[in-house]
Amino acid sequence: MFEVASIKLVDPNADHFVGVQVFPGGRVVLNTLSLRALVQVAFNVSPKDLISAEPWMAKDEYNIEAVPVAEWREKITNLQHGNYDIQDEHLRQMLQGLLVDRFQLKFHQEAKAGTVYLLKRTALPLRLQPSQAARDAEKPSPFLRGWGDVSYAGGRWSIYECTMARLAKFAGDVIVRAKAVDQTGLDGSFNYRQKEPDLNPDYYNPSESFLRMISDVGLKLERTQGEITVLVIDSAQKPSN
């Protein structure tokens, strides 16, 4: 439960930050996100597995700031987050409740069979660095605390404060465009930076480079068939300020 929660429509003419921030105690700030994006964050669902009918759900953007009630704050122990994800299950549940309450969100889930990729270890040595060591050495700013990302810039892959579940979701959303599930058995978060840049980086379709990178660090994506859950937004209303 949130003690305080404000939802404001974004002024498209003003400068704004885009993404999610999670602070100690569970205070969460979500900036410049549409209802579709908010549902993706709250339910940890990929864009391809979310169905919405009304255009405003993807067009109108909101800023949300919320603080949990005192008795829930100690339950928020995982501050890990990315620009479009929150790792703490309790915090996601509270955000789900907020969307149901303030947007009058109604939804249902459907299961179907489809292609699923499994992120697994290989026989090669693991070349990912546990991120705790990097945190101790670098002492990141409070703004970056708990933030994680997978990026491809300058022809190099960088993994920062990334759990294997997040890496699998990135692979599913961006690389293979299908559901991807972590089966590495690796706990915690990890860092990695590719030493040598790709000679001819393809930023529009970096799939081949990504698959080569994870192979180099001791991981693989294994294709199989499995169950996929699709979330359907049945209805919602624009929130009043």
C-alpha cells in the first residue's frame, strides 16, 4: 500500500526525465511513462505480451511519485531497477494496486503455447563480475544506486548491475523477440564490459553481436517450446489529478 501517491500528466513542451527510480524505503518515481509502459513495469510484462486497445494508453504520459506506508517499507529490500523495470515484487504489487485504483484498470491474462528461450550456463568459465565488487570500488552516486542496464554503444556491450532474470528479459524483448527465462542458477547482479569493440557494429539489429557476447562470457540461449502469458487490458480510465 502507498501512503502518498501523486499522478500528473506530463507537459509535452517541458524538459523531462524518462524512466524509473527506486529509493531506500521503497519510494518510487516513474517519469514520462504511458499507461502501457506503467503496466509493463508493474506486471513485469514484455511489450509484445501486452494488448491494449485505446490509443491514449500508449500516447498519454504520466509522472508518478509514491511512498509506501510505514509497515510496508521494511518489506522493500530489493532496490534493483532499470529504466522500465522494478525488481522488488512487493513494490510491483503496490504499483499494480495503484493502477487498478487510480486508472480503474481492468485486465485479464491468457495463456498460449509459443517459442521460449532459456538463458543457461555453458562449460566455459563465467566472465561476468559480481557487481558488489564494482560497487565497493566505484562507490556509485545515490542516483545510480540499484539501477541496472544492458547497453550497446561504441560497438561494445556493457552490463551494469544486472541480474540474470533482467538479462534474460532484455534478450527476450530486444534480441530474440520472444519469451526468455533465466535458468543459469546465478544469484545476485553482475557487471561486464566488452574489451574489443565490434568492427562493424549494427545498432539496428545487434542480435548476432549479443549472442556472440553472451557466448564469450559463458552463457547461451536455448530455444524450446513453452507457455506464454499475455496480459490484456480490458478497460481503463484517465486518472483525475
